[in-house]
Amino acid sequence: MYKIKLDQFEGPLDLLLFFIKRDELNIYDIPISRITSEFLEYVNLIKLMDLEVAGDFILMASTLMHIKVRMLLPREVDEKGDEIDPRADLIKALLEYKKYKEVAEDLTFLESNQRKLNFRGYFSADEKIAPPEYDILLKNISVYDLAKAFKKAIDGVKPQVVHEIKKINISIDDQIRYILDRILEKGEIHFLSLVHGMKEKIRIVITFIALLELTKIEKIGIRESPEFNDFVIYGIANG
Amino acid sequence: MDKSYSSIIEVLIFSSDEPISESEIIRAIKGIDGEDIEISSENISDTVDLLNKSYEDSSRSFRIKKIANGFVFVTSEIFAKYVGYLSSEKSKRRLSQAALETLAIIAYKQPVTKPELEQIRGVNSDYILTTLLEKNLITITGRAESIGRPLLYGTTTEFLKYFGLYNLSYLPKPREIEEIMKDEDFIEQKNKIMMNFVEESLEKEISEDKNDDPAE
Amino acid sequence: MDKSYSSIIEVLIFSSDEPISESEIIRAIKGIDGEDIEISSENISDTVDLLNKSYEDSSRSFRIKKIANGFVFVTSEIFAKYVGYLSSEKSKRRLSQAALETLAIIAYKQPVTKPELEQIRGVNSDYILTTLLEKNLITITGRAESIGRPLLYGTTTEFLKYFGLYNLSYLPKPREIEEIMKDEDFIEQKNKIMMNFVEESLEKEISEDKNDDPAE
């Protein structure tokens, strides 16, 4: 028996196709008894390994044994009087599966090619004049949108596996200065890019509080962004 | 610096999803072609100038611009209204997440009152209800018997058409969705699926419009 | 068509973060400059050809390509490794064999139900369907009329984008069954798989290099 890795097969049909190819069998004349016993050896291994797919393999094993028995009996005939090969359905299934397996190979190529191509990455700096009458649906950002963007930023922080206790020196005043500096520099800024790169949740929380503070004293304004879960912060001249 | 690095610098700026600095560009080039490649920050800004010169000569509608944290491609401001049209079209095309959520709750719980709806969503839903009513995706179906006899909302035939549903029973059942999803991201996933429905049916609508109207 | 529309067509494609169709381009131009502007789909594809010619002449590192029912700027593949070095997005994993098989079946037989799909694959496909839905490569398109009215699945625009297809008719054609049998393609297939392994491990190496880099 060849050593083969069990998890390299996508299912029982895939394993059968492997046997057929490896032993150069004629798919229209599969030696059922030989292939059944070989298949059963693998099924036993799969059962031992307690793989999730075991059920599908066992089902195929019973189909094979059923075919094997029918091969020994006198052939049934169809309405035209022709003998019915007990293997016919299996052959059909194998060919159908093989057809899509090949397409999957082609898709792998397309995938490889497409992965080598890159799209344009950054659009935010494009100069836009939006005709105002088109902003019907999201004219004003609600507290809800704000909260959602906040939650998204928080959820975006990946949980650290190692728990280090470290003191983070950060205050609301610091973050107010940070926000004002960023706005001074760029005129306006997206919330997500404001908190981009912040590794600690507390830093985002404090930035957010600073943002609310600045909104309250009307130093900055907030409006919706074309992206959901984000919003744009802009400076107010006389703020 | 080898002249061929011009294209590489162009590609890196083009495909970076953040403004990209000179040092990052150098890091990528040295990372791939070896640390001994001689390339300086100055080479990069010179190359960018040459690229911009070449865009200008061939009347390209974009330039490379240096903003605070690095280089980015920007479209020329003389086209700002076209770029703006596109982005507003896009936001018009997409029902907001909130509207979608509201629509989903109404679709599954109908007939439903505003207080019930707001209890589920946790926020005031006046604006979205108005918008959905305007878009004829929902309608007032009657009045509840409860105190204050609040209005009841339900979906319309337009809603079914919009989502390509034969009738309401064709909506995926929450249980079915849950079976497919089997995880805690179920709600988010459901929203995504709904989004696709919206976008696709809109696209379909657009292409049907196109087919119906040969003048377009 | 006025010659100046070349720049506008370029800017519309350049500033759109999704492939943009001919009809969307026409709509934007008419939306801004008036319905009486004369511009046809043909004008647009001709203009795109001219633009690409001009990019080629000035050795630009990107071209306009037809993907997912529209036009989009993409970079030339020869620079992929430089971009990949910087972007973690690109080192994301490929689809598994099971996922590709499932997609192949859905793409050809759509709309297709889970039972039909599982019959062809011979294995339970819950997990794969969930993954593909999450990746937005497939979506639920409706319900079959058959017993139990199971949900129907189909591919998305994202699917086209992922494989770089203009539309579904550009899918690789499955071979006829007789053809499959005539051809001893076993070795060829193995080679193909090996090729992918090589590429995969190269990519992995690059991204590991990147992580090792203390400068990062």
C-alpha cells in the first residue's frame, strides 16, 4: 500500500479518482472488488483518526460494497432490454466530480495570476466636489454611527496573547493636542486614520473622549464619510 | 540609481493603501533586490518629480503628491466634480447599514411598531423610517391595539421586487442563516448578505432599465 | 465624442475604488455635463484602448483592465514582489482546494442548492459554504422550488474580481467528459500543483523575511 496523506483528499470521490489514476484503471470498467478492499483500508485509517469526513467515506464504502454484491447477481435490464451496469451511477459521479476538479485547477491559475496584480490603494486624497443634492441618505451622522465607528476601532485592536502590564502615559489633553495637530496638518481627517496604529484600547478610548470634548467646545466638527463605520473630523476656523 | 526603479517607485505609490514614505520605498526595493542597491531618499523625490513631469507632458489626469506621511496619487482638482459625482452616486446606491438593519427588522417582525423597532435597534429611527417610506420599501399597514395605538409598519411589494423575492416566505429564515453561519458573527454576516442582495438587485435594476430603454 | 473626454474617462476609472462599467461612466459624464452629451459605450472602450496604448508608450507600470463588469487600473504583474514585500494584505492565504472545487461547481451550476453541491462533491460542505460566504465570493440568491425549498447559492462580483474575470462567460470551460478520459493529464496536474507550492513557499519566505526584519 502506498503511503498517502489522508487529508490531501477532498472526499471519497477524490480518493477513488486517485486510485484510478495511480493504477491506470479504466474508469468505465472499474475492478470493483479490488478498489473496494483498498478503499476499506483507508476508511479504517480515517475512522482511527476520527476525521470529520469519516461519515462521507463510510457512506461511499457501503455504496462500493453494494455495487460489489450487485456485480455478482444477474444483471438487471432497463426498459430497452439493455443490461444495467451496477457501476454506472458511480462512474457518472466520478466523471462529474472530475470535471469540476479540473475547473478548480484552472481557477487556481487565475487566482495566482490575479494575485500578482495590484489595484490602486489610496483614494482619500482625491479632490472631490460632491453635488449636495445626492447626499440624501446619510446627510447627518448620528450618535449611533459615531458609536459604531468607535466600536469598530475597538474591535480592530487585536487581542495581545502576552499580557504585559505597562503604564501608558496618555491624557485627554495630550490627545486633544494630537487631534488638533493632525487637523492643522491635513485640514480634515478620517476617524479610523486618526486612531490607525494605536495599539492599546485605552489610547483609542481617550482619543475618542478628546474628540467628544473638542466637539462640545466646537473646535472641530464631524460629518459622515462615504465609508460606513467611519467619519470625517474637520477643524472649525473660529473654534 | 538604476533608471528602472522609476516604475517600481510608481507601482509602490500606486498600490499602497496608505501614503508611502521614502524609507518604506527604499525598504521594499532593498528587501527584494538586496541591501547593496544604492538608492537614496533624494533619488526617490527626484524620480517622483520626473514621473509628475511625464504625467503632465502626456496630459494624465492624476499626479503624485506628497502629503504629511508620504507619497500618494491624487486626481487633478479640475476633475473634482466628476470624482465627486461618482462618490455620491456610490453612497446613494448603498442603503446605509442602519437603513438595512431597520429594513431587516421590519421584514422579519412585521407588522411592527416604531417603539418595538427602536427597542431592538436601541436608537431613534424616525429618519430612517421616513427614508424607507419615501423609497416605498415599507408602508404603514395599520395601527396596533396597544396604548397610544402606534402605527404598524410592514414591507411593500416594491420591497419584494427590490430583493427579488417571490413572497415573504422566500426570505432566508433566521434559523437557516444561523445554521449556515454557526458562529457569533451571524448578525454581521447577515448584514453582509443583505448588502449583497441590495447591491445586486440594484445592479440588476440598472441593467434592466438599460435593456428596457434603448434610448439610454 | 469630444476629445477632452479622454481625461475624464481616465479620471473616472482612476478614482473609482471598484471596477466601473461603461454605463456608469456615461451616467457620470451626462450627470455633470448634461444629457445631450453624445457618448457611446464604443467611445469609451476605444478611449480605454488609446489610454492603454499611451501608458505603454510612456512605460507606465499600470494599465486599465476589464474586470468584474467594468474597467479598473491594475499594476503590471512584474512588480508584484515589491508590492507584496510591503503589504500584508497580499500575503493573505490562497483558497483551499476544497474552496476552489466548491466555487467551480457553484460558478457553473448557479443558482445551486447545498444538496446538489454536496452530491457532486461527495462530502458535506457546510463549512466551505460558510467560508465562501464570509469571503463574499458567493451569496444567497434565492430559494429553489424543490422539496424543502432549500436556499440557492451563486457567485458575486467579488468572485469575478478575485479571479480577474470580466464576467461569468470568461470562466474556464469545463472539458467534455469524453475529452477528460482521452487525456492522460495526471502528471500535468501534479506539475501544476507543484508550481503552486513553489510559489506559495516563495511568498511565505518573503513574508517571513519581512517579519524577521528588525527594522520593522
